[in-house]
Amino acid sequence: RLSMKDERGVGNGMRWRTVGQLSGDIYFDQGDLSYGHAGLYTGPLIDITPTIAMHAAVGASGAYFDHHMFYKEALASVVFESFLEGAFHTVRLRAGYRDYNGGFASTDGMYADIVGRFSFADWLGPNTTVSFSPWYRWSDIGGLSFSVLVPQEQIQPGRYNEYGARIDAYKRLLDWLSFGVGISASQRDYEPGFDVVTLLNVNRRDVLISPHATVIFHKVAGEQNDLRVQYRYENNDSTVAVRDYENHIATMLLISRF
């Protein structure tokens, strides 16, 4: 994963920010699952007050999956950000139009979301940080498919309402070591599908709970490098029983700032 942020003055005290992101998952044994995503958005950064700035931006992104184009999208966003009492806070409003390539269950449609992130320094004692991130997402992306496990059940993967929140707490134990724990929870309510056997609508609701723990090694091979190791457990409880699942995820991420 690679992220780039460029910010520069454009006259009369205004700044212009451009953000680019490139990420991917590579599967060596099952290449059909390899996934890539690239996005870029840009726009002015305006100081509303001495402590609150607004970044209004437009952009585009696209994804690659199963050896060909997965989707492309255009989006617009407004981000409010502030730095208060030694902590960073953001609220992002975003809307986009996404168009999936032929051959996938989804087709095209609109989506919108609002995401907040609020950080609090030293709430749990010295050298601690607590962050809280709630979100809501509405998606009206069309498409229809049928389940392999339950052939009569229609799947409408792109039409849903989702809301959730995540909370994290981090403690700087040593100059070179931090430890964190957290949990996220979300609920996704899908648009009702139709069961061709019972001739009734199927109301699917998924609740996903995910606790996680993180160890961060600071100053790895240089002052600007951090090594982040995380374990995350996922438990999805669905009103459609065959959609229940458990998952264990371990990640290692090297973060370098330059």
C-alpha cells in the first residue's frame, strides 16, 4: 500500500491538497483473487477558523480483480479537520458513482457515507491515545445474483445501509514500542431479496464484531520508520445462517515517512 499527500500554497493564503493511494493484495497460488486499487482526489484546503480546515475535493478511482477491470468510480468529498488539545479530529462526507465491469454481480449506482475520527491524548494516562470512529454508509449500486449455497436466495450485494463504530486505545510503553487494543462493530441491512421457493422477501442483516490487538515498533532502521503488527478476529452473525463466518487476520505493515 502506498499513499501520497501533496499540499502547497496557490496564492492568497489558500492551499491545494492532492491525495493519491495505491494498494493491492497478491495471491501467488490463487491468482484470480489478486486485487488492486488506485485512486486520486484533489481540491482546495480552506481555513474556516484558526483551528478548523475544510478540504473539498473531486477525484476518481478504479480497481482490478480476476485479471481484468473490476470497477471505476467518480467521487466528491468534503473533509473537516481540526487539531485540538494535542489531538487530531476529522469528519468526512463523501458521495460517489461506481460502475462495475460486466461479468460481476453488481452493475452501477450511487453511494454516500459519513465517517468521523476523533482522537484524545492522555485520556488513559501519560503517553496514551484513544480514538473513536463512527460511520454510516448508504449504497444503491444495482445488481443481482443467486447464491451457490442457497440457490433460491437472491443476492443484492450493492444495496444496503450500514452503520458502525471503531474504538482504539494505544499506549507508548517505550521510546521504540507501543501497544494497542480495540474493537469495531457494524451492522449492514441489505435490501430485501426474493426467495423463489417460498415466494417471500428475504431480509438479511449482518452484524460484524472484530476485536484486535496491535504492537508498533518505532524507529525501525531509521527515525521515520514504524513496523506495525496486528491480529484481528472477525465474527459475522447473519440472519441468513449460511452467511455466518469467523475469520482470523494477521498483518504486518512497514510505515515510512519521507
